[in-house]
Amino acid sequence: MARKDGTYCFVEVKARESDAYGLPAEAVDRAKRQRYRMIAGYFCAYLKEEVPVRFDVASVFEGGLEYFEGAFV
């Protein structure tokens, strides 16, 4: 997790050596997105307040990095 401009960013980092099973960012499926939403809910409960959150995905492939801010809601 990171924080930028008062927003807490939950970041999923995915890496692949080949695209045989799809690109790294494609591995963030519906179940994983739901899990991150639950984690954010628990985090807000821990803080005892609603805070701005964002879900990002970092995709590492073929020596490069692609970063998707606000990849899902």
C-alpha cells in the first residue's frame, strides 16, 4: 500500500516471463478485485474513518513496467 495526496493506494504487482497465460495485469480477476475491496474496508474500519482509496496495478513484463492508476473501483 502507498499513499499519495491523501489517498491510500492498494497496489497489486504482477509479473510474467511470457504471455502464455496472458499479460500480468489480466491476472487481476474479479475475485482478486473483490478481495482488495474487502481489504480496503477492513483498513477503513481499523482507522475508524472512511478515507479515499484507489486500486492500482503494476504490471512487469519483458523488462518493462506498466502502472495503471485507478485500475478498478
